[in-house]
Amino acid sequence: MTDPRPVIAAVRDGRGLDGPGAALIAQGLADGSVSDAQAGAFAMAVLTRGIGPKGRVALTRAMRDSGDVLQWDLGGPVVDKHSTGGIGDTVSLILAPLLAACGCYVPMISGRGLGHTGGTLDKLEAIPGFLCEQSEDAFRRITRQVGCAIVAASGEFAPADRRLYAIRDESGTVESIDLITASILSKKLAAGLDALVLDVKAGSGAFLRTAEASKRLAEALVETSNGAGCRTAALITDMDQPLARSAGNGLEVAEAIRVLRGEAGALRDLTLALAAEALTLAGRDTDGLAAALDRGAAAERFARMVAAQGGPRDLLDRPEAHLPAAPVIRPVPAPEGRVARIEVAALGHAVVALGGGRVRAGERIDHRVGLSDLAKLGEAVGTRPLAMVHAADDTAAEIAIAAVQAAYDLGEDGAAGPLIRERLRP
């Protein structure tokens, strides 16, 4: 093992990060030959001095190559999507089977919720029997046979990122755009993708709240992923209000199923927009995209994926028989008015407080709880509640009701901004 200190010093002194230096750091993170102190120093150097576009590409490739990188021999393009996270963002559950119905293959490696945003794996585990932990052989088989699979990352994918991610949290370097970019892309590109579409949120419920910060991240992600050899585009999308009407694992699965059955709304609109970008990147026609939803082709793929990963075969026919229901359901009353502003992150924290999310990694969650029928910007309330709270008991429901009321500002009018704020293409 070559000494990592000169690489750390080069970044610290503003001389950047080249391919050999990135490979040395990434391999050392993966095999333990780079110490925690050295990894923390490297992360702090990147945060304070930056590594630039070439350094981001080098670090992303090196972290991707620190573990297994899948290769595919399939009858169509291999594509995926990543979202930076929001409230009511259940796009993956619809997008993966939709793209599969349009001739793509979607080997989606997803994560769990932490903080105020939900995780795709937690949502899927609200389905009885659904197994997110799959062997590589099973992952490949389901992807080949169904066209899509959504699984947890195994220890073999981007191990350098897994270690650096924990060290960033401990060393106060989470905010680095360079490190965020390499972290997101190293895991995604390890899936052996031909194309990737990114959904970067901006607004009061986003990881990066301001339009400027979201655009910087989106630009870095698109530039870096394309530089690493994967055709990539990004949409910067609105998170000043929940994307869907529900927040909470089982409730969001139920809403995704309704969209797969034809329900309209922002969740459907954004899914179609992201799917169109993915198909364009993959060189596929987008003309039949909406029809794949409307005619049930995407729903059929979703049902097959659920069954292949251990879930009930009749989930789409009888979701209410399989998805967990909370014992206490209460309305959130409001005075008459229109929704003028929503502190969307507060809604996410309310779901976490109900038991539907985690304060610390590894905690158990309650798939029954959450919020449904969420009022959107500009909508009249008073004659209708702000939302419905789904809780484990009356005390939790009362606390959630107060939290939801505090998250909404009412006025005489209110207006939502555009769902898609900007498109970034290669």
C-alpha cells in the first residue's frame, strides 16, 4: 500500500485529485489500509478545497471500482433513476416497472430512509413477504425475467463509499458537493448502467432547499456521470409541497398502486417526465410511454416484480388486504382558508415521530403509520382537513395533528410553482 498522505496533502493544498490518487484512497477505504484519521482528513480536505470536475470523475470511478461492477448481456438498455429525496416521492415504484414495460432493464439498487425523507426499501417492505435483500444471482435473474428489480446494496458494491459515508457523518463533511456526487454515483454506476436519470429536489422538503444549491448538485452529478461513461440527465423538481398525497410507507405503496391503475396527479406527471428522459438517453422511442401506464403494462410488471421478490401475487388486485392499516385514523382540522405555504420537511419529521421513519440507522419502523390526503398549495381547507393522520395510538395521533397544523400556513390564496423547475441534459 502506497502512503495516502501525499494524496491528502495534494487535495489540502489545492492541487486536486488525479486517477491514481483517487484509486489509492478508494482501495484503502475498502480494504482498511487507509485509517479513519486519514479518511477524515481526506474528506475535510475535499470539503475545504474541492477537487474540481476531473477530480470528481476520478473519485467516482475509483469508488465504483472498489467493489463489484455488474455487467449485463440483455435485450435492451440498462437504465436507472436516482432521487435526492423528498416527501411523498414514490416515483421508483412506478418508474422501474414502467421502463421495463417499454423495453428497458432496470436493476435498481436503492436505500433506506434516514432523516425526514422516506426510503424506497422501507416502502417496499410494507408489502408482506417482499425481500429487498437478494443475492446477486437472484438480482440478475429477476432483472432478466421481469425487466426490473429493486434491491438493497450488498457489501460488494462500492465498499469505499460505505466507509467514507460513515466517516463523513462523524467528521462534519456531509455537505461537500464533491463527496455527495461521488457517493451517489459510485453506487449507481456499480450496477452497470447504460443511462441514468436524476431527480434533484429543491424546496422546503428537499435535502438542499435552495434553487442554487440544488442546481450546483445537479450540474455536478450530470457532468460527473457523463464523464464516468454513463449517459445522464437531471430534472430539478419542486419540493415546496409533497409530491404525492401520502407520506408513510404503506400509504405510499397504496398510492403508487393507484397511479399504476391510472390515477392522475403530480406523482404520475413526474414519473412520466423522468421516464421520458431515461428513454431518450437510452435511444428509445417515448411515444408509447403514457399508454404503458394507461393500459396496465407497467402494473403487470410491478405485480411480477413483487411476486418474484417474495410478495403476494394479488397485491394489485387486493392492496387493502395486504398493506398494513393503522388502528387510529384522525383528521387534521384547519380554519377556512387556502394553503399558502408548507414546511414540507416538518411533515416528514411528523411521519418519523409517528414511527414511520428512523432517527438512527437500524431502528425498526412502523409501516402502518403516516399521513394521507395531504392538502396541496392553493387548495381550500376548512371544509376539508389538512390531512388524515394514521397512528398507532391516540397520543401519537394528537402529536402528529399538532405537527401537521404547524407545518401549514394559510392565506387568502396560494399558488404552486412548476413541478419541473429545470432540465439538465448532456
